[in-house]
Amino acid sequence: AEADDKILTMSTTTSTEASGLLDYLLPEFYADTGITVRVMAKGTGAALRDGMDGNVDIIFVHDEVREKQFVDDGFGTKRYYVMYNNFVIVGPESDPANIREAKNSGEAFARIAAAHTPFVSRGDDSGTHAREKQLWTASGVSTTNAGEPADSKGWYFAIGQGMGVALIFALEKDGYVLSDRGTYLHYKHGRSEPYDLEVIYEGDDMLKNPYGVIPVSPEKFPHVRYDLADTFAKWLVSERGQEVIGSYQLHGHPLFFPDAR
Amino acid sequence: MTLYDLTLVQVQFGALRALDIDRLSLPENSACALLGPNGSGKTTLLHVLALLRPPTRGAVSFMGEPVSWREKTLLPLRRKVVLVDQHPIMFSTTVIKNVSYGPKMRGESRSFQKRIALECLDRVGMKEYADRPAHRLSGGETQRVAIARALACGPRVLLLDEPTAGVDIENQSVVEKIIFDLCSEKNMSILFSTHNPIQAERLARSKIYLSAGRLAAPAAENRFPARVLQQNGLLALIDNREIHTGPPPEIFSTGSFVSIDPEKIRVYANARGNSGPRNGWLAAKVLQISAETDRIRVVLDAGKAGGTLLTALLKAGDVRQNRIVPGDSVQITLDPDALRIEKPPA
Amino acid sequence: MTLYDLTLVQVQFGALRALDIDRLSLPENSACALLGPNGSGKTTLLHVLALLRPPTRGAVSFMGEPVSWREKTLLPLRRKVVLVDQHPIMFSTTVIKNVSYGPKMRGESRSFQKRIALECLDRVGMKEYADRPAHRLSGGETQRVAIARALACGPRVLLLDEPTAGVDIENQSVVEKIIFDLCSEKNMSILFSTHNPIQAERLARSKIYLSAGRLAAPAAENRFPARVLQQNGLLALIDNREIHTGPPPEIFSTGSFVSIDPEKIRVYANARGNSGPRNGWLAAKVLQISAETDRIRVVLDAGKAGGTLLTALLKAGDVRQNRIVPGDSVQITLDPDALRIEKPPA
Amino acid sequence: MDFLTKSLAEAAGMLASLDPELYFIVYVSLKVALVSTLIASAAGVPLGFFIAIRKFRGKRGVITVLNTLLALPTVVIGLFVYALLSRQGALGSLGLLYTPAAIVTGQVILILPWVAAFTVSAVSRIDERYRRTAMTLGAGPFQTAFAILREARFGIIGAVIAAFGRVIAEIGIAMMLGGNIKGFTRTMTTAMALEHNKGEFVLAVALGIILLAVSLAMNILLQLAQGRYGEDR
Amino acid sequence: MDFLTKSLAEAAGMLASLDPELYFIVYVSLKVALVSTLIASAAGVPLGFFIAIRKFRGKRGVITVLNTLLALPTVVIGLFVYALLSRQGALGSLGLLYTPAAIVTGQVILILPWVAAFTVSAVSRIDERYRRTAMTLGAGPFQTAFAILREARFGIIGAVIAAFGRVIAEIGIAMMLGGNIKGFTRTMTTAMALEHNKGEFVLAVALGIILLAVSLAMNILLQLAQGRYGEDR
Ligand SMILES: Nc1ncnc2c1ncn2[C@@H]1O[C@H](COP(=O)(O)OP(=O)(O)OP(=O)(O)O)[C@@H](O)[C@H]1O
Ligand SMILES: Nc1ncnc2c1ncn2[C@@H]1O[C@H](COP(=O)(O)OP(=O)(O)OP(=O)(O)O)[C@@H](O)[C@H]1O
Ligand SMILES: [Mg+2]
Ligand SMILES: [Mg+2]
């Protein structure tokens, strides 16, 4: 059995675990430090909540605004920029809303709304969902208080589920979905079942998706293994950690880009 | 010492008062028979006496001490009294495990359990059935194993609810002998219900009659549904045949009952020269003659078409003088006060 | 026409052959009694005849047609025959709904269902119970309602498994009268099992005896567990008392049975001057005398301590000559060939 | 239990707010659960009945399989029905995926073994004499079955209640096959899961309390419907 | 059913690969499910027994509540146990959250009402005469209870089997309270959910098939243990 004093618990988003990054990265970390990381993957909201309740030692998520709030409220010691990846707009090859022509991602969303082609929203307050809402605002389409297009009937599906389900849902509806590249790549290339949707729009600055890591504050929660958490955070932003992240490839595509500042 | 003392005991099932006993004392070391028509409360009374059913109202005392009906205090008392149900049920395991259940509950040793179980099974002639699944036995087999199971508990008081119903003739006498022996040899008290008055007579030192939940005088025998008419001074029609003339009564049609006092029936052998049927005389056939304590019970078939059974209680001398033998055709008359008429319920 | 024809019918429960009948024909429009000790297969046979249990082997034909035991063909046949179970069970609803179940299944109108149900309940004296919950009735009440329920089906064949067990005396005669009437008036065929030979005698035109699943001669009466010794030429010990001397037999200890042929018992009134007990003579007390077709059945208590019942079948003349009356003390002897000895099972 | 009081207050507030979205969610949940329960009962009760009554070779095997199917995980059911209803699947053309009908399909598969298994156990314990009595009194096969089921009614109603409880509280299938689409296939449970995922624990529990209240109301209705016989046994 | 054959092949391959991770997951699942079932049965059977046997005021009410609790959603249980075991909760200092013990806690709460409700229904159908017979033969309260439970054994074993099936196939609680930590609290169901999340549908179903196989094995063991009496009723 592992020595008890070398175990770190971490809540993270499903995307980091499902992309396979952690399976690649944690063994390296263990080799360097002898620390085992117990990972719990869940929605960003739930992961933050774990931190706020002191149930984990560190969180690794992607929702810059809420992460900063987390630190400001004293739950975490410091937010480390670790890496980013990209969001992409996935949709049918035929591109019925003609978003390839759009000048930016906001306009792409506006075209989808105008064409009433099916659009799948995560609808779960995840980092991806937060970004969706920003894009709707940027699109100029009139929105509700909840940040959804006001005229949503029949084409806008808020499904309140994870990225993978949203991708499948979009496939079934033959519609568009905002996805992180990792999950998309996995669905496109990593499974035995075929996946017909393509990346229709990408590359815009608005589609950058930064991940941060925050050790939970030992002042608030004296029992947390701050020493281990801090070791992990520092290792991630170290040259060694950044190199491991940068070298990870999914189905031949690099997925995460080092972002330590 | 009295075994049981019941005071103002009532058992109520919803609106139905199934038992309503003002006072009843049962002496120790005796065999007592419980008689009464269906639904008269025999089973209910036995459940109370077995300390299995607290009465709705009233006080029971058992072996001199009042019964409190709290579970804790009941267990030691219950170990002294065992009830064999009217339709006993077997635990779904082997016969011998059923019979050794009582001793097992009393913490007896394995070997003792087995010995006593086999012994008791042997008494009821079911020893060879020891390893059969008990819940698959036939009606009479079940009844007999249930008696063995009760005996194996070695109780002070044994309550039997119609113990010979369904038991074959040969084993009826075995069961009767068990009852007889236990009382006389083992100083056990036995109370058994039965519908067989001859059995009650033969085995019991005392008898309790129940009727509609209340203690009653010996049941009215010879009770018939009858049409009662006032026509030519004719009184009652049973089985479509006049059975008595008398003073003009009230008139009822169906729904009334006539009971005939068995001690007020006179029986005359045909040979005596009493000529053919006439008013007030009935032809009958003798079916059965049996002894009671101080009377002879004669069962007669008095129906026109057969099947209307009348019971007469005669003196032994009368029977011998008359030389009545079962199978004989006889003539009977009824004393003027032999009939009691029950009006139909309003 | 014959009602039933059974050929080589066997019913097997695991290793146990509960029924094993080579040939049996039952005529139509008759009352037939089914007799036999516990576990002899009466209930099992009735289940086969009620078309409820396909025999393990063998052919049954009913009203001239072979029974195929396929569910589809059985339903119309089953509507002609109704069985009243040994311990009948009531559907957990009211009494009247139980009794009108049969007519309801036959698609009769509501009003007919109700009328016939009340009529049948009335026959067994349970009309006032119509609205009581049927599954709460007492043992005898249940038995009577079950008979009414069967009658309400208006079957051609009525099978009754110990119909008067648990029924009170008054209603025993009611039930017997029902059996009697149905046969004679309604041309119904009735087969009933019973442990009461007198009842069988009185009601049945024919009798079937079963023993260990097989058709048998009238049951060996007077069968006793006995110790059999060869000591001073003494043959059998019943109830610890010698009952016969004879030629030296084999020696068994316990586990053997002795049966005494009831036709080979001689009964002498004490008055006849036969002096006190001696070898080969037994003192006994007359308990009951009843008529059978061509014999008189005398029940004797021959036990030293009471309770060992012996049945003798005498000629009517003998009884009358001897002037035996129940209650008398008598002397009995056994003919030399009266005893049959069964060895204990190996 | 600050958490509980907060959640209770929230639940009360939600109900009082008369939010049509909330009532729609409750309506969808109830509809789906009731339809699933009805279909599963209509199939499972007769199935269980015949397994219990009939004597056939391999009966123990069938019962073992039935018991095994009690452990059929929702993910497996969800994926199978998905494979069937997906656009690529055999029934894809019906367009049933992500509709209440899809949830019902999955949930029926989920609880059918439950209803059947508990019917088997309720019916096997019914005294053999009921069957014999019905048959000798002239009941046909269906009427006999009905008589036996009537005697087993408390056990069977119990099985149906349990099935209802199981489906109304079920998340996985409702999520995978319904898709948790707001205003269409969102049920109380998927809404709860969503709130939970968002970290809105009080809201999630408040929804759970409403669900229990709805279920309690259903059970009370059923108790009343069973009437006075309910207490009998 | 290409999907099914692929999944079956995958399941066979996984088992054949002797992957220690897989076996550990199976081990955790079995351990958690068995412990939960044992605890819930040890509490639920006596509870159900007493509700069934005793006559008391409000008995129907208690049964209605029990039936309502069958609809207790896993999210609610998960959140309550979370509130209790979380660092801020009453039992936070025990550090039980995200351990197998936490899963067991939640699952026991989940299935206790099931075991109790089905025990009630199994015991109420046992003929009153068994109780009377045990009592008159001198059995004390516990011995009487035991005799009745013995007669109700098929119903009760059924309840326990169902409870086992319910927990081994349960996802929500295992996920919320166990956290699906690889090599520690990952169970077959949470692994399935993860694979499903990743879109690895074949893998997910393969795991489901293994789960069913494990459950089948358990049921066969139980059938063999019940022995020849099993067929009797
Ligand atoms: N649980 C019950 N609920 C309602 N009524 C009942 C219940 N048990 C018995 N009764 C009624 O109480 C009365 C007395 O019943 P009990 O069983 O004591 O009669 P019994 O004398 O033993 O009759 P039997 O000779 O038929 O066995 C009957 O009318 C019966 O229907
Ligand atoms: N289902 C069964 N399984 C095993 N054995 C059985 C079953 N039913 C009856 N038996 C056995 O078959 C034999 C015949 O039973 P049956 O009930 O026919 O006897 P019976 O003549 O009606 O006896 P009784 O006079 O006691 O009612 C008995 O020894 C009984 O134990
Ligand atoms: Mg009675
Ligand atoms: Mg019988």
C-alpha cells in the first residue's frame, strides 16, 4: 500500500481526466516526487464546491472568473496558470448555418441562431457553458437572464450534461456544439464508433480555454495537505511539468499548450 | 387448585362478540370436553386458554396467578400449556424437526430432543414418517404429527381443538387412548373440543357447552329447520312430514326451527303389535345405540326419505326390555312437551 | 354409462407412490364412499377425479371420454365436477362472493348468482353469514360454506373430502341430508371420503376402500400395535394383556401389528353364566351398536385400563338373542383364525 | 442540520413561486414514471405469474437470471436503447431518442425484472389451494390467474409501488435517453443531478424533497384506493 | 446487434487480460455491495419484521412512509451523507468522504427501505398459524420471529438479492460519495460512467457485462446454498 503521507486528493473537470492527460502526467509526477494523486473528475461547479468544503487538497479546473473568486474568498492560496487548450465549434460537414464564413466566433453563433439549426448547449454551468454564454453575448443575439438566446424554441437544446454527451447529442440532432478540442478529438478518433461531425470553426481568441490549478488554503482547512498540493502546483508550472504537458498528444494532435506565467 | 379462572372474559371480532363468559373455572388434572355448534367460540376459547389471544375484556388466571398478557411474563406460562390447532400447520421442514421443536425451544439436549420426538411420533403411529417433509403430509397425518409435537413439549396442560377430526378410525382410538392415559397416568390436564358427544362422554370427566360464545346448557339436540303450520291442529312439518299434533300454536312458515327433547321420545319395537302409522306416531329405523353415563343414546332415522336423524336418550332397561337392535324398524311417539319451537329471526 | 374409468393410474410424489390403482369404474348417479386410513390416498384420488391433478401414469376417462389433461380440453369437463377440499380455503372476500364464484365463472347473470348463492347458503344454514369476510370463519363454518359454494356450481359430479369433519352434529345431519337428497332427486353423482363407516353405510350405495394407495378389501379393522411373544403358548400382547393363545408363532418384539377379524369375534352377555376371566376370554364393555347392511357393528372397549376399542360384526339375531345393550359388560372370545399378524418392517 | 432546513425552505419557496418550469418538470417526471410503471407492470406481473405458477424445466435457471437482471446497470440499458434508437440504430428512423418515450423504453427494461421477480415471490407464497379452488369452481386459466393474483394483491401492489419508486428516483436512464433537455425531457432527477453538478446542493436537495412529496402523495392515494382491505393482512 | 457482440468480445478480452486494475475494480464493487447489503439486511429485516408482526396505531402510515422512501433519490442521499461526512459536517473529522465507507453509508440508506418494505410484504403473507404454533410450542419472541422468518425465507432472500442487485448496479452514490478514485473507490459502475463519459461505449457495456456476470455468479452461489429446498415452493 501507498504511504498515507504521500497521497494528494484533487478535484478536476471531466475533460482533464477524459482526455487522458492525467494518465500521462501523474505517473511522471509520481516518478519525480513519490506523491500519489487521487483524482475526482466532475463538473467545474462541483469541483469548486469540493474545494470550498475542504474535501480535497487541490483543484484543477477551467473557469477563470470563478477560480479567481475562489482565491479571493480565501478558499485557495493562489491560482497558477497551467495550460490552455482551444474550444472549437463542431457541426455537420455541410455547415447548414454557413458559419465557416463567419468573421469571428460571435458571428458564427449569430448565424446559427439566425438559421435555427440545432445547437446543443452544455447548460450545466461548466467552464464550457460559461464560454457559450459569453459567445452568445458577443453574437449580439438577444438573450435571456440565463444567458440563452431569447428565441430558442425548437433548435436550442440545453441539456445540462457533460461534454461527451453534448457531442453525441449534437451528432444525433445533426447540429452544432461548442466543445473543447480534447473531448472532440477523442470522439472523432479515439473510439470504435464513427463520429460524423467536423470542426467547422476554430482559432478565434474567444475560443481560448485556460486551465488553472489552486491549492486549497491550509488556513481555512488545517487538515489539507498543502505541502503536497503546493508541490504538485509548482511541479505543473515548472519547466519539467510544462514540458510533459506540451508533449502530450491525443491521436497525433497536441492538445494542451503550456501557459505558465 | 384450579387450573383456569375466567371472569367476565369477552373476545370481540369487530362487531361480533365471539366469546362472552361470565365465570368459568377449570380444575386441575382432569379431562374436560368442549362442545358446541360451529362458530360457538370453542376455538376462540382455546386460544385464550393457550395464552395466545388476550381477551378483549376480562381477567384470566392460570394456575392460581392472574395472567398479565405482557409478553415477558407470558413465556414461562406458555411453556406449561400447549395447543393443538384445529387445522394444525407444519413448519416446512421434516416431521422430526417439527416434533423436536418444543424440546429445542426449552433448551433440551440434541439427543433428548431426538429421543422424545421419536417416542412421541411412535405414540401416534408416525415414527416411520420422521424424515418426511412435514408440510406435505395428508390431513390426518398432519393432525397426528401435531399431537406428537404437542406431547413432545411435555406440558402440564394440553389443549386439543377437535383432535380426532380427519384421523382414521384406528388412530382415533390411539388418540383417545393418549388422552385417556395422559390424564390418568401423567397428571396432565386436558381440554379438548369435539363434535362427537360419545367421545366427550367416554373421555371427559366434565363438559363445557358453548353456544354463541356463552356457556350454555347441553346443546339442544334434534334441532330441525321446519315448516310450522296450523292446519287440522297439525303442529310441525319436518322433512315434509307431520311429526306432532298439539294445541294450536302461532303460525310460521319457513325459517323456524323445532327441537325435540331427546329424553321425551318413546321408542317401541314394531313387534309389540303397534299397528301401522297413524297421527302422532312416526315410523323410524334404529341406526345406532351407544352408552352414555346413565342413559342409552339411540340414533334413529325418522325421515320419510331417509336421512333425518333423531336422537333419543332412553333408560338402559327400556332398551333391553324393548329388545331394540340397530336395523330394527320401530315406532316412536313424542311426549306432549317434547317440542320447542324457535321463531324465525325477525 | 360409467362416470369414471381409471386404468393403471399412479400418482407419485418423489419416491412415494401415493396412488396406484389398476382398474376402477364408478357408475353414474350414485353415492359412493371413499374409505381408508390416513395417507391411503383418498385426497390424492379425489384430486385426480376432480381433474385437478394429472396422474403420473395411467388413463382416466370421464363420462365415457378419455381425459387428455390438456388445459384447453379440461375446462369444460371441470365445469361438470366440483371438489370440496379436505380443509377448504376461502377467497379473502365475503361469504356470498365466495359462493357465487362458481355461477359467475359460468357467466350467469348477477341476479341469478345472488339467488343461487343465497339458496345454497340457506341449505347449509349459513344464510345469515352472507356478508361476513369468508376467510375469518371458524373451521366448521368454512366447511359448510365450501359445500354451499360447490353446490352453487350445479355440478353433475360432487366430490367431497371428509365433508362432515369439523361440522357440528346438527349440521352433520344437514350435510348428510344434502348428500342423500342430491343423489336421489337431482341425479347427481357424489363421491365422498370419510373416516366414519357408519356414515358411509348410511349414505353410500357403494364403497371404495383404499390402503397405501391401492384398492383394498374393507380395511382391516381392529389393528393394534402389539408385542408378540412365544411364552406359555401365548400369542399376542395388546395393551399389556394377553388376548389369544394358539400355535407357537414366530417371535417378534415391538413393531408388529395384530389385526383381529371383526367377524370372528364372539360376544357373550355376562348374564349367560360365563364365569370370570380366563385364558382365551376377554372381558369387555359394549360402547355402541349400529346397523350395517347385513350385520350389526358392535364397538367394545376391551382394554384393561379402558380405551382399547375392538369392533365386532355380529348377526342381528345374535345381538337380539344375547340382549346386548350398550353399557353392558360382556365376555368375548376369538375364533382360532381370527388373528392376523404383521411382522415389523425389516 | 442547517442544510436540511435550508433545503426545506427552498423547496417550499420553489413550490410557492409557482414557477411553470418547475411544475413542468414535475409533470414530466410523473408522466414518465407512471407510464413506465404501467407498462412494466402490464408485462411483468403476468410474466412473474407464469414463472411462479408453471412447473417447467429450468425454472430455477429462469429465476436466477431474473434475479441477475435486478443488477442490470442503468448505463448498460441506456447504451443499448441508445444503440437502438440512435439515428444509426435499427429504430433510428422513429426519432425517439431524447424524448420521454425513450426514457420510458429504458425504464421499462430497468424495472421489468423487478416487477417480475417480486411477482414471482408474491405468487409463489400463495397457498396452492386457491388455485385448486378456483379451477374446481370452473374458472378458466385467466380467471384462475386473476383469483390468485387477487390473493397476492398486497405483494403485487408492493411490487408496483417499488417499481414506481425506482423509476421516479432514477437518474441514469432519464439522463442518457431523455437528454435532460430543458422544457422537454428534464425530470426532477435529472434537474437534481444538474444542480448537483453545478454545486447548487441546496437546490438539488430541494428538488429531492419535492420528489419525495410527490411520491408520498402517490402512495397516500394508493393507500386510500386500497381501502379498508389494506389493513386486513 | 453488432454493438452487443463487440461488447461481449471486449468483456472477454478484459477478463482474459488479467488486468489487475480491472480485478481491483471488481473487488471494490463486490466488497462495497456486499457490505452494504449485509448492513442493510441486518437492520432492514428485523425492522420490516416488526412492522409486519406488530399491531400498532399508525402502522399504515409507517408502511406508506416506507414505500415513499423507495423513491429516495440517490442525489439526495449523496448530498446528505456528503453534508455529514464533508470536512465541515458533523462527522467530517473522521475523513470518511471519498472512501468506500462513505459509499457503504449512502447505499445502506438507499436500500434499507427496500429490504424493510419487502420484508414487511414477505412476512405479512405468512399464515398467522406459524406464529401461533411457534409460541404455543414454547418459543420466545426471538425464536418465534426466527420461525416466521424461516417460513418467509424465500421472500426475504428475494429482498436481499434485490438489495444486492440494486447496490451493485448503483452509480450515483458510488460516484458522489466515493468520488470514482482510480485504485481506491472506483467501482464497476463508476468506471462504466467514466467510460460512457469518455464516449467509450463498448468499454462501458463490456464493464456492464462483467458486472452482470459477477452478479450471476453470486446468484448461482446463493441458489446452490439454498439447496434442495429452493425448488420446493
Ligand atoms: N379473526 C376473526 N375475525 C372475525 N371473526 C372471527 C375471527 N375468528 C373467528 N371469528 C368468528 O367468531 C366465531 C367463533 O369462532 P370459533 O373459531 O371460536 O368457533 P368454533 O366454536 O371453534 O367453531 P367450529 O366448530 O366451526 O370450529 C365464528 O362465528 C367465527 O366466524
Ligand atoms: N405434495 C405432496 N408431496 C409429497 N407427499 C405427498 C403430497 N401430498 C400427499 N402426499 C403423501 O401422499 C400420501 C397420500 O396422501 P393423501 O392426502 O391422498 O391421503 P389421504 O388418504 O387423503 O389421508 P387423510 O385421511 O389423512 O386425509 C400421504 O402419505 C401423504 O403424506
Ligand atoms: Mg373451531
Ligand atoms: Mg385426505
